[in-house]
Amino acid sequence: MHLVVCAKQIPDPETPPSAFKIDPQKNEVIPAPGIAPVLSQFDGIAAEAALRIKEKAGDTKVTVISMGAESAQQAIKQVLAMGADEGVLLNDPAFEKGDPHTTATVLAAAIKKLGHVDAVFCGRQAADWDWGEVGILIAEHMNWPVAIIAKGVELQDGKFRVQRVLEDGFQTVDVPMPSVITVSNEFGEPRYPKLQQIMQAARKTVTSWKSGDLGVDAGAVGAAGARLKLERLYIPEKEGKAEIMDAETPADQAKQLVEKLKAAKIL
Amino acid sequence: MGLSALGLYGCTQMSTGEELVRESFFNNVAPPGAVYLFLAALVGLLVYGFVRHASLWMIGKPHDQPILREIPHRLRNALRLGLAQDKVRRDRYAGIMHWCIFSSIVVLTLVTAQVAINDDGPVKFLKGDYLLFFRFYGDLFGLIGLVGVGMAMNRRYFQDHARIRWDERPEDHLIIGGLGLVLLTGFFVQTFRITVELFPDHVSWARWSFVAYGLAEFVRIFDFTEGQILFAHKLSWWTHVVLAFSWLGLIVFTRLDHLFFAPVNAFFLRTDSPGRLSRIENIEEREIFGVGYIQDFTWKQLFELDACVRCGRCTDVCPANLAGQPLSPMHLIQDLKGHLANVGPLVQRAGHEHGDARAASPLTMVGEVIRDETLWACRTCYACVQECPVMIEHVPTIVDMRRFLVMDEARIPATAQQALENLETRGHPWRGTSLERTSWMEGLGEVPIFDGSQEYLYWVGCSGALVERNLPITRAVFKLLRESGASFGVLGQEETCNGDPARRLGNEYLYQILADQLVQTFKSKRVQRVITNCPHCFNTFKNEYPQFDGRFEVLHHTQFLHGAVRSGALRPTHRVDASLTYHDSCYLGRVNGVYDAPRQLLEMMPGASLTEMRRSMSKGLCCGAGGGNMWQEEIGERRVNHVRTQEAVATGAQQVISNCPFCIQMFEDGVPAVQPEEDGRLRPFDVAELLERAVFGPDGGAAQPAAAAARGDRG
Amino acid sequence: MPRNVLVVGELSEGAPTSTTIELVGAGSRLAGGGTVAVTLLGNGAAAAAAATFPAGATKAFTSDDANYDQFRSDQWLAAVESAFGLASPDLVLMAQSLVGRELAPRLAFRHNTAAAMDCVHLADDGGTLKVTRPVYGGNALATFSFATSPAVATVRAKSQDPIEPKAGASGETAELPAAGEARAAIIGREKVEAEGLQLQDAPVVVSGGRGLGSPDGFKLVEELAAAIGKDKAAVGASRAACDLGWYPPSQQVGLTGKVVTPDLYIAVAISGASQHMAGCSGSKTIIAINKDPEANIFKSARFGIVGDYRQVLPPLIAAIKAAR
């Protein structure tokens, strides 16, 4: 089998709020000093899902692809260290500042270029723009079925049996191959790589493809091809500070709080 | 005692004018040379035992310290810790007991050796006054030995001492009972001998064998014939000789082997700081990183296993064990020792025949013989190492197995994994913190950034910067440094973890990356002197960074502040009026021996009164956070911090003072659990927070950058 | 300029969901005189259509085929495509639900346009539709316009107000074809119901986070909820706490969990990462209990107690019990 994992490098979602800043002119996040970008958490989990399939099925290749800056090599290496076999970086200025549609266009072109692929694993959404669309759009490009927000994936009789998270429980669906599966945090934590794999990953070379290699029209991707135009990016004004209970002891603070709630007719 | 006894007996020989000569093979007990057969058998057995053990040690890897360097230092250790038994004495009762038995065996062995030399050598020196003295001290140490045996039996059979039951084996009764019999039969031999030899003409000489003399007087009551007594002599002689040699033979098969292994292990003891874990050299080129199989230990670690006597002192002081968590250092060492005995020979054979000895172990050592949770429960607090009377170094052994779990197997508790991942991606272990490295600076005026022109780098550390509770400590240290007029700066945003938690958790690779980076940063900024907030940073900078060519003068903030108060640069003039108890953090106290500076600092604060906890100084108990347990869920009956908090509460003090951000957090967490009532609760503070109050007054002196600036002369 | 709006409605026990009513309301505000069509699929759809007209719909496309009851995106997509052909919409609105999350991108792809997900604000800016949605885990808001038409957007529950019901309003109805084939086969379905009150329905939600330090911490959180009343308060958890296995994922509040809008939300030992706030910021009153006075949660809370929850909750539980 050949499984593909889509991995995205994003600004650290755990950046302290005080360090999260936006350049209003460029409508861009200003990278917080000393805080390095990370692999989007859901993508790490997607890699975990693919690797578990690989371990069970045997004779399976896992390729990780990432569209992003040169620094996204780091995200690729992380998934390689977890046990993926090959890495492809899609790095081209033409790809930048796109939307889910253009991202999916580039990724789908790369997946097609990889040749035979049995399944694509994506995170349920990237933890920066939170669209949650790319996996679905890749499936549309490939004309494959998709199962989103998976908390469990198993290979069964040549199909994927996927446990999906619903609002009020879970659903089990069978998806034929090839298909796209997007994975949610309920799946479980990604594995901690063994040091030997980290070393091997460090020595692996990551293939780099540009728009020309993929045969995509540079005008149809990135900012030029985006169908959603970012008008404004801003930090919402918070209502300000809470009214903090100032009584001496926690017991008195608790009483004070209950009094306030009664006065405000909340309790 | 010896002297007074001499006085009592006087020089009996002189007055009688006759000379006592020791008759060889009195009573024709045995053909000459028979004893040498026993001796030869014993020596053969000892050699066999040694070779058998040694061949197992040799399956280990090279030790990371050259064992034949620093010989004087090592000999001192062997004498102090081996012969003088410095550590054995840390338990008074056992110390006395052990000294009695040990000295008795040594002296009586010398006594026997003298007899042999006298009998078969050219010079007969066992005669006259010396023979009397010889018999006197022979009896004396025989008696001392019996006292020791009595104390041991009392502890084992009457006091029901808990430690003894943890791993009691039949051989234990054999050793102690056997020794008692050897000593008793020795007295019997002497008794019967002098009954015939010295009575009734030389009773004054007989008195020198004061124990045998007493027994002889008793025997004489019964009016036995000489033939009967000589028969009894022969019988007891044979019993004594057979028992004595058999007992010595136990050395090969039982824990009696510590007789040799303990002093030798003292010689092998690390000569550098215990706070320094071994560096894995050329880590990038290795295929195995930790110790998952017995043959991956160093020969020294394997040797240590054989030195263990199951005394249980390590387990007795282990914080995890005290809290009912799944770690007993004694059982860990014993389990490894058993595993070595079981699979060592297989590994040896496989090693020779197939080259890959790894496959020879039928059980996985880490996981099956030693369970994962046992390794994770360790606080790396060194209490076990501190107490071990045979100088076993448990902590490096445990960390080596953690290295296997983390780097070779990637098997880690989820929360510890998160801490490690956070170290990798964010350079600090505090996942989800909402603070920045510079958050503590708010409202403190200008905070100098270290640029190489200042004398000291004030190293805040991740805990000091990113954990809310610790910000007041960081601020207090900063204000005190400024007030003292010291020339210092901080790194602010440029600080990253120095790797200590990664190393203790077993991720040596990550540690090396972080340490290498930081050494480069320090060098590029021309850092020479560092003041740390945290004893863990202190330890790794001081003891471990030299492994990475990072040699800096490192002070913990309590050391610096102590000096500043003594020199008058800081004046604690405001009363603090509080009863305090002081908690030694493991890495400032036990590991680095800094016990006095913080205590003296507390005593210099007006109105502070200090009460010690039940366990303090080198016997202090870990707060529970060490060894990466800050980031793990505890498994077991209780939490270590609750146990320690209970001890602090028991002093009746109002405040528990420590020097470590982790300890403070553990107390903050433990106090509400131990004291559900809010009134009169124990409050945890850092030494620096208290000194801040004493120097600046109860309002903390606000942020007064002007004070130091105005002084100018010292800045 | 009038705008034709198509709302992909959803049913719950034979009635349009409250989010469907909100979307129809938002649609009618944005339509500017254009049609507001709604699709309803599944058992009882035709009957349920009547409830959408007072809410602002002018047309309803329905199919009573029970095969639609369980969402299969291939089948639903085909049905929505038929409605799309009939309504020629300029704007398609869906809920940010199981349905919308999957259907919106697929529909957009098939019409060479784009879908904007999880919008909290929809506005007509001089004839241009602008949608605003939280990004960077809720740290920031981003406003987008569409370069292509029609615009497809999914909308967060409770972010849109329904319109004042138009009593007696009615509209056209049309029948959609029965369900066709789907590539993914539904094998099973498991409902995980929290005991008693559902998280989304509870007037009070008490949530615990990673700051609890251990799964045991939830005992106190549950006690607090019980003190408020088993019929009033439900217990939630932050994603960090759920990911650590301290509480069932079904109770996760946040961007990737449940969005709750209770009258009172009590956040215990939750730092208030934006990703969590996305799930609870619609609450009328938020109370924060946290050791860290700088915690983000205090910025959104109306009342706060700075302290260790272990010290704060027991007296709070006692005080609430006393007050009742």
C-alpha cells in the first residue's frame, strides 16, 4: 500500500496570548520572537493513524507531503522520524497566501505525481486557519470518498473501517480505497519517535517540488488563485478584566462570589 | 577496656619466672598440615567464586571513568567508606553491630594466621608476655563478635526490624547463627585447652584468656577426667575448624561477599560529583543508546549488583517507596543481580558463539524484570546512593534504563512525553503556559540584559519565568541582586532550557543538543559567572556542562545572597517574625552539599526561628518532583509531596522555606491536601522571598530601581 | 441588489434544528428581497418545512426519504445539488455541523467556488458579502470576501439571531429526489450520552481543564455541578484535559469539541486558550477560577477567583448549597 500524510507547519498555537501579534498592514501574524513554528497537532495524529495502518498491514510505504516554506522541512522530518518513509516539500512562492482551494489543488497535483496512492491522511483541520476543508477538497480533486474527523481507522477486507466523532457519539463507516481520511485529536497522541528513527530521518533527503514540477498553473494557485480574499485580520478586543473576588481567604471569596451571583440574579 | 584489663592482671609472667610457650597442635588434634587442606579448599573456592563473578562482570561495557586514575582519592574512599565504614554508621545500632562483627572477624583471622605462622614458621613468637596478650585480645574480640551476633539476632528475631524482612533468605540465618557457633566453639577450644594446660599451676596466666578462663572455672566444677576434657577439646577443635572454614566458604555463595566487594566498590566510586550523569559519547553514531539488556551495563554497574547486601537502607529512605509507589531501590538492584545470574552465562556463551549476545536474554530486562513504572517513579534524589553502605550508585543505573525506554523504545508516560515534546519544540517543559520569558520583569524598572560586560549572568530558568508561583521568587532574587550592587544581567527572551529535565527523564540526545547550544550561547556572550534560581540548573551547569566544554563559576542564589549579606551589601533589617522549617532541595543539599549557606541566611534575618524537620540535611526527603516527576502522574498510595508536607507541618512551623521552584510548587500543592483547614496553614516560600521581606520590609519595597542607581558607588 | 440564499437545513426529531432557524433568519436578512430557500431532508421533512416560513424562508425543498436521516455526504450532496439547480443561489448557508463541515467544501468545489467555514459574522458591506471567522485557534478574527460566486459559508451555532417570527407566513414547497448511492457505508452508530443533562442544553456548564492536575480533580468539578443542581448543570472539559484522558471526549468544550452557550459557564483551572474560548465565549456569564491571575480566561470572564481550585471549590460548593 501507499499512504500519504499531509502535514502543515504552523505558528505555535501555544504562543502565549501576550506574544501573539498581527501586522495590520500586511494582514499577517508577526512571528513571536523565540517561538518556533510547529507541526500542526492534528497532522501529527494523522501521521500516527497512517503509521498504525502501515504497522498492521506491512509492506506499506508512507509518504509525507507538506506545502510551505523551507522551514516546513522540520515538520516533514518529524513525521519521517515517527516512521514515514519519504518526504516531499512543496515549496514555491507561487503557492503562498492561498486558500483551502489552492492548497488542495497543489496537494492533489503532488499526490497524482506520486503515482499509485491508496489513501491520504490529513488532520481534521490545520490549527492556524482552522478551515477543515483541505482533506475534503483533495478527495474532490481525486474524486475519492472522504471520511472526516476520525477517531479510529482500521484496515478491514480492503476497506477502511473508520470511527468518526459526531456531536453526540460515534459513527462507524466503511470507506473503499482509495480515499481521504481526516483525523481528529480523539484518535490519541502521536507516537514519540525512537532516537534511531530521528537519526535516520535526519539523514533522509526531502524531495522538493515547485509549481513547474507539478504542472500546476502558477496563476491558479496561491494568492492569485485564491477564491477567498482576506480583507482583514485582527485580534478581537476582549471585554477586559474579570471582577476578581478580593476577600481574604478562598472561603470568603467563594461566599463573595455567591453573593455577587445572587445580586446579578444569576443564581 | 584493653588497658584496664592489662592493669588488672599485671605482668604475671615476670613474677613467676617461668615462660609460657604455645604448644603446637596441642592434644594432637590433627595431623600437621590438615588445616592447610581446609585453607587450600577455601582459597580454591574463593578463587572459583571470584572468577565466576568476574566473568559475569566482564560481559558489561567499559566504565566511563578511568578506574586507575586518582588512586590516592580512591584509596581514601576505600579506607574511609570500606574499612572505616563511614556509611554503615549512619544507622547507629547497625553501625555498632556491624563494627563488632567486622572487627571480630578481622582480628580473629589475624589471630588464626599468627597461630599458623607460629606453628609452621621458623620463629616461635607466641610465647611469654605476647602470648598472654595475644590470648587476651583473642578472647576480647571473640566476645565483641558475640556481642555483634547478639545485636544482630536481637534485631532480626526480637525487634522484628522491618527492613530485615523485605528480602530475608535462609542464608541470613546461616550466616548469623554460623558466626555465633564459630565464635562459641572457638571459646570452647580455648577453655578445654587451658583447663588441661594451665590449671592448677598457672591460673594467673589462664586469666588472660578471660572468657575461656571463666568457662574453665565452670568446667572444673564438674570434675571431669583429663581424658574427657581432652576429648572435648578435640571435638570442639574440629567443630570450630570445620565451621569456621565452612562459614568463610559462605563468602562465595552469600552476601558475605561484601567483605571484599564493599571496599573495592568504594575504590570504584565515582570521583566526580554524584550530580553528573554519564555523557553518551558520539551519540549520533550509535545504534543502542540506553541499557535495555544486562550486557549493556558497564562492568562497574554489574559489579555493584554483586556488592548489594540487601540491607534495605536505600529503600528505607526512597521517597517513592515511602509513598507506596512502585520503586524499591534494593529490590531493583536485587532483581538485576538475579537477572545477571540467570542470563549472564547465556549472554556469555551467545556472545562468544554468535557475536550478538542481545538475543540470549529470555526475559527483557527493562519491562519484565524491571517494570517501566518502577523506573519512572525514581526522583533521582540520591537518597539511596547517599545511604548505601556498599557504595552502589542506583541513580545512574536507573537513568541508563530510562535512556533505553525513551531513546531506544520510545516508551514514556504520556505526561512526561508532553514535557519532552515541549522541550523539543518550545525549549521549556511547561506546556500551555500563558507567560513569556520576560513576564516577570513587568514593573521592575529597567532589567539589564547580559552583554558580557557584567560580572554575573542571573539565570532565571524556565520554572522561574514561566510558572506563575515562581515569579515572585524570580523578582525577589532580581531585586536583591540589584540592591546588593552586583554587576549582573539576564538573558530574557534568549533563555532556553538547559536540558536538565531531558537528561533526568532519559533523553540524553535532547539534553546534548540543548546543552551544546547553551554552552555556545554562554561562550558567545562571554559568560563566566552564573547565578541560578534553581538548584537543578545549578547542578547541571556546575557538574555536567564541563562535559560539553562549558566551564563556568556557578552559584545558587542562596549562596550569592549569603555572601552579600555577610559582606554587608544586603542588610536584613526588617523583622520577619516567623517560625520556619527549612527543606533541603536534593540538588542543592544532598547532591552538591550546600546545607549551611541557606540556613545561615535564615538565621541572619531578624525574628526568624528555625526548626529542623525529622529528616533534614543529607537525610532530607525529596519534595516528589525530582527526576521528571514534576510532569508525571504519580502511581501509588500517596503522593511524595504529601508525605514531605506532613513532615514540615509536624514541626509546627508557620512557613516552610526552600530554595527550589519545584519544591515550592510541590509544597503549594501538598499543603491544602495535608491541612484542609485554612487557618494556620503552613506557607511555602523561597529563601529569597523571605530575604526580600527582611531587606525591603513587608511591602517588598515595591520596585525601587532608584535605590541602587542612586548609590552609584557599588553599581 | 437582491441575493438568492439557499440554506441547507437539518432536522432533529422531525423539526428544523435551532441552527436551521438561525440560518434562515440570517439568510433573510442578507437576501435583500431575494429568495430564501431551505432544504430539509429526511423523515418528516415536508411537515417540518412549515416551521421555516415564519423564520424567514420563502421556499422549501424537501424529501421525506428516511435514507437521508443519517447523513451520507454523497446522498445529501446530490439532493442539495438538485435544490441548487432550482434555487440558483448567490449564497449557500449551512451549519458548522457534521453536515456543513463536509458538504460545504464539496458543494463549493463542484461550483468552482469557495466555502468559508465556521463563520460567526455575516455582513453585507455595500453589496459585497463579508464573512468573519475565528482563526489561529480563536486568537484572531479574519474577515473574507468571495472572489467567486456563489458564496458558500458554514455558520457557527448560536452566532446568528433568528428573526422575529412572521406569524402565518407561508412559502412554496418542492419535492427533492429520493436518496441515491453513497460510497461510504455506515456500519454502526453509537450514542454517547452524558448522564442526565446534555452539555448543549444545560443552563449551567462547569468545566475543568489541565490545571486540575489529575483526573481526580474532576470529582470536585462534578461536586460543584451537583451542588448547582443535577437538572441545571452539566460538566465539560477542555481539550487538554480530554486529550490526557481525564474526561470523556464527548464532554469536550471548544473549537474541536462542543460549542456551548449556557447562562452560566464556570471554568475551573482552565487557562482559556482561544481554542477553548471558541466553545464557550457565547455564554452569558463566565466565571473563572484559576491560580494564574494572568490566565487568559480572566479576560473573558465576568467574575473571577484567583486561587487553587482545591481551596476554592469546597467553600464554593458549601456556599452554593447554602444559597439554594
